[in-house]
Amino acid sequence: METVKKNSPKAEKKGMKEKEKLPSPRLDPSKWTHAVIRESVSIAKKIGADALLFYMDSTKDIFPLAKIKTDIKLIVLTKRKECFEKATGLPIHAVLLPDVQLTRSGYLKIGFLSALSKGLLKSGDVIVCVGGVPEQGYMDTIMLIEVSTESQLFSGDVTATFPSEIRSEVFEALLGIVLELANEGREGKPVGSIFVLGDHEKVLSLSSQLVFNPFHGHPQESLNINAPQVRESLKEFSSIDGAFVIREDGVVLAAGRYLNVGYHGEALPQGLGTRHAAAAAITHATNAVALTISESTGKVTLFKGGKILTEIEKAPPTPAKAIPG
């Protein structure tokens, strides 16, 4: 057997080989966010991405993004108002998400729709998306997405979703109300409804009142969708039959509207009924967009041009924790 002296070159070489075999220390998950952000910026630069999109509710603060040095557009999605307010003082485009429980893809869809309505994204853009699970408190996922071809998020050309007449803040406000209704229902009961936004003159000409219009006869300045009392009124009347009609600037014109347009397009997916067919038909006949809530599932569906552009599902209920006996 060969004897190797402790300080000999052979001993030093043997020690180096043993050190090489030792596993590198694993980074604690609490430090993953900084590593993920750093790598996402590197990837975005390598592929020539048009934007970096961060879902911020998986981290404690927005300031790690303030240290990013890049000319690539930064978009932040957050449900927390304090995060949104901090972003306004930075070179970051912030989107305030409605405070509802959705899947990761659901939050991503809302973020994309809001960014598109603001003109932050366009057809052909490539986005590096970064996020994580809020309960974990750190980012753990990087995705590369081309806006116009991501079939798992959008069924059609989502970049054609927003007529220029529709204000982005109006669409965001309506989307928030619809998602809240889909998640919470009204007085503990699920609701099913249709909200038609834009091209209001043609929509009204192709529809008629089923019931007395609760929004008729009020000053227009008091009927804007961003007013708290109007938001509550929309929720209050969400259980009546018929559709809501909302003007491009956010003025609610009618509720309980019957849409007098037949649907003659492609067959809708199995399980979708007359409410979805009516939404598809009115958007095929006009330049409006329509949002529907499924009473049975709470799924929100966005229609434009007679087609489904995307569906946003509620997050599955969190399993109840067992109580020790």
C-alpha cells in the first residue's frame, strides 16, 4: 500500500479531488427571489425579450426590481396597493390585480389583458414572466411567452381584443368587478351574468329591455363604473336576467338587456349555454367585448369578434386543515 505524506504534492492533489466531490451548498429558498430575478434579466437580454413581467405577490417587497439595470420594459402585477404605489415611483409599469383567488395562469391572463389594454404589449412581443406562489414568499418560476401564439393562455389573437375607444382603466375596473362576482357571488349565492363593453349604440340597437332599467334617468356623471356606488349597483343587479351594457368611457347604460342577435359562428365548447352564445353573438355583430360569468362554475369568459379569447378559472378551494382530536 502506498503511503502518502500529509504535506506532499500527492496528498494535496488527493485533497483537492475530495473537495471537488463535495456537493455545493444549497441556496436557501428565502434567497431564491434575487437569484431568479438576476437569471430572468439575463435570459431576457439573451433572447431579445420585449418585456419582463413579474408577479410580485410572491415576494415581500418591490425594491429588488429597482436595482435592475436594463432597457427592457418592466411590468409588475400585484394585488397589494402598497406594492402598486411603490412601483409608481420607479421606472416600472404597474398593474393592480383584483383581490381574488385565482390560479397562477389566471393571474397571468389578467396581467396580460390589462397590459394589452394599456398598450404595454403588442402582437409578436416576447415576454419573460417571473412569479411564484404567494404563500411561499419567494419567486420560483421563469416562463418565456410570445403574446400572440400562447394558446394555453389565449384562444385567439388577444392583441386584437381592445378597440381603441375602450379606456384601459374602464376595462380593468370591469374585469375586477366581474372576477369579484365570479369568486364571491351575491349574498353567498353564485351568479351568472353578461357584461357588454363598447360600441354601445349598436349594442343597444340590437337589444331590448327585459325588465325596468335601473340605470335609466340618472345623471351620467353618477353612473361611471369606477364610482364605488356604481360597482355595488352592478353587483346588486347581477342576479337579474339579461346583460349589462357599458359605454366605452365607463358609463353604465343599462341592465336586464335582452340581446337580439342569433349566434351562427363556430360551435362553442361543450358545457357553454345560451349566456355564452349571446355574448359570442353580440361581439360578432358589433365591435364590443363581452365578459360572462358561469353560474355553475364561476368561470369568467372573454369574447371578442364572436370568439372566446380566454377563460379565467377560480382557484380550487384550499383543503380544510384537520383539527387534532
